[in-house]
Amino acid sequence: MAQFELLLPKMGESVAEATIIKWLKNPGDQISEDEAVIEIATDKVDSEVPSPVSGRLISRMAEVDDVVQVNSVIALIETEDMTASSEDTFVSRTEPVSEPLKEEIPPGLEQLNNKSSHTPVPESRSGARFYSPLVRNIAAAEGLSMDELDNIKGSGAEGRVTKQDVLDHIQNKHLAAVPAARQQVQQADPLTQRSYPVNARPAESQLKQEPSHSPQQHVLSAGDEIIEMDRMRRLISEHMVMSKNVSVHVTSFVEADVTNLVKWRDKIKGPFEKREGEKITFTPVFVQAVTKAIKDFPMINISVNGNQIIKKRDINIGMAAALPNGNLIVPVIKNADQLNLIGLTKSVNDLAKRARANKLQPDEVKDGTFTLTNIGPFGNIMGTPMINQPQVAILAIGTIQKKPAVIETEYGDVIAIRHKMYLSMSYDHRVVDGALGGMFLKRVADYLEGWDINHEL
């Protein structure tokens, strides 16, 4: 008999750790090859980890809610003696590793780290406890010394310092520094003639004295219910706050007459579904219009790294999808400009269906270069969407409504009932000026308005 070490697999270039959600097997249970052993959650998707071998589960090396690094042992499985081919396939912990695993920074966080690129990253001392590269990068960005890092009490496995531990320490440090900052630098408030410290948070005493100015002060009334954020909601919250802090958000709006598009879809949706076995919505058309506009204005398809603008070669369109539990996920259509309308329809339907069933793979929610969010199904006419970092623009599609409109004809102006909708695009004003943002948005509208009512699929 032999023991096989089940490792947490690599789940995409930007995924370095995962949280244990649920064990599907208990010690002593028999496991078949490719049978799921454990459910895990990353900052992108939830998924199952199958066993590559058959055998009996001996022990579990992590518990529910533990955060485990990629390539860490999560279970021991007793098997028959493995063949040479299987030993070549799976890495054992007893074998030397050629080079240490590099934990990558989640998308969008590099913008924050670049602000303190001059600060060296604290190096772990010999014999000291382990700090992940993400923790050390945050410490470097905030100017924390190794001595200060060593004094932080860790809440992770075996006392490991997590990202949240460092952020909590930084917050407490800022609160403690407020009284000194108030004595040194103050800025008068012209409305209330009160003085507030520059670049400092209110002290705890001030929070108690002025509850109306404190977002942290909450008064509970009878019947109020406290609901803890789930893991995905916490991640979404952190990502949105980070996006607001990183990018200078500007939103432009344009109204599009999509009467021809509506009439075309009404005409072909029945035959298309009968022929392809797929329902056709407006979303694939929106995606196609965006890809065409990106080719016309490629400087929308970029990201920012400090003072560098990274112009993306691929056009990967993310489409925000609401999940049944109210959370949000953004599956990505890779190389969307290379798909025809039928291919886009199949991709949109497949990703949306598997997103609702929680069946997306980690690689299917990464590497997006532009995001599209359809708020029309909720009856919304327009919005100001938040940029999905590290992208620089996101387009919101409003509901299609019938409206009276003035139509110019060769016989004069007439009033007619038309199908109209608003397009709302938020973009990063650091690198996308109003002219570029406005022209791109208008070009998307032009493609939708110019839709050929006789277009064939």
C-alpha cells in the first residue's frame, strides 16, 4: 500500500489560495478516481477538487473555512502501489521542488502597490513565520517594518498572518495616530468652522460625539435584523471599494434607437431557436457591437500599471451576471471579436447557464478586458456602473422602451413610436478622456442603430 498526497491544484494564473467550503468525503471513505473529495472557494468561483487516484481517505489536512495555499497537501489517500507513470504525473511533498511557488497579486491590486514601489518588500527572516507575498506587498505599500509585521497576531492556520490581519492592524494604527495628526495639521471646514485633520480618520471619541458624521455608528431598533456578509459578498465589497479608490470614475450617456434590432429579433427568434436549439437575446448583439467599437477605438481595451498603459491584444468581454443568491459574477467571453453572432449566442447562453448553476471554471472569470452589464431586465433605464479592475471601462445597457420620437423623412418630420434605450459607460478618467469615452460610446450606439433588419444568421 502507498499513500498519495492530494494537493490543492492550481486554478488559474491569478489564484494563489482557496477556502475550504465542505468536505465530501470522511476519513475511512472509499474514493474512486476522478470522484470529488472537497468543495473549495476562490476569490473568483466555487469548485470541487477530484481525486486523481482510487483509494481510501486516511486523513484530512485542512478543516472547513481554512485558507489553503495552492500546491498544499489537503488530504492523504491510501492507494495501491502507484506506477511510475502516476509518480511522474503527480508531485509529492517529499520530492524537491525546483523553485518556490510565486503567489500573484489579484487583478487590480497592482495599481495600489505601485504607489509605494520605492518601498522595499519586507523579506522573511530565517526561522521566522511564513508571510505570503500578498501580505508582504501590502506591508511594503503601508511602510510596515518586519519587526512590526512579526508583532501582528495572526488569525490564520498555525498563527499565519492573513491579509485581513494586516489591514486591521493598519486601520488601528491610523486611528491611534489621529490625535497626533490633529495637533500637527488641521484644515478648517468653511461650512461648520470645525477643524479636521488632513489625511486622517476621525478618532473614536469623535465618532461617539458626532454619530451623524460617522459611517461606523449604527443604531439598532426593535425588529432590526443583522445579516453577515457571505464570502463572495465580502470579496465583491472589497473589489468595489478598491476600484473606487484606484480609478477616477466618469460616466457618459447616449440614447440609441434600436427599432430595427427589435423588429429583427422578433422575426428570427422563433426559427433560430428551432434550428439551433438556443434562444437568442439582445446580449450577443450588444457584445458584437462593443467588439466592433473596440477595434475602432483600441485605447478603450487597456489597463493601467502605475505610469504604464497596457494595450491589450485580445478582446475579452466580461458580462456581469446576477446569481440567484443576489451576488454577482462576471464570466468572460475570450476573443469575442473572433466569434460570429451564432458563436456569441452559444457562448453567452452557456456562460450564463453555468454561472447560475455555480459551474464556472476559474479560467472563465479571468482576463476580461472590457465589461458589459445589462440592467435592462430589472427595468432600469440607465446607471453608473463601477469599473471592473484592472479594466478601464464598463458599459451598462438599459431597458428598451417604446417612445414617441421625431423622425426626419423626405416628406418632412413626423412623430413615430420607436424602440429606444440608454447606454451608460463609466470609464477611468486617468487614461480615458471625455472625447475618447464619448466617441466610443456613440460608436456602439451607431452599430446598434444601424442594424440591418434583413440580417441573416
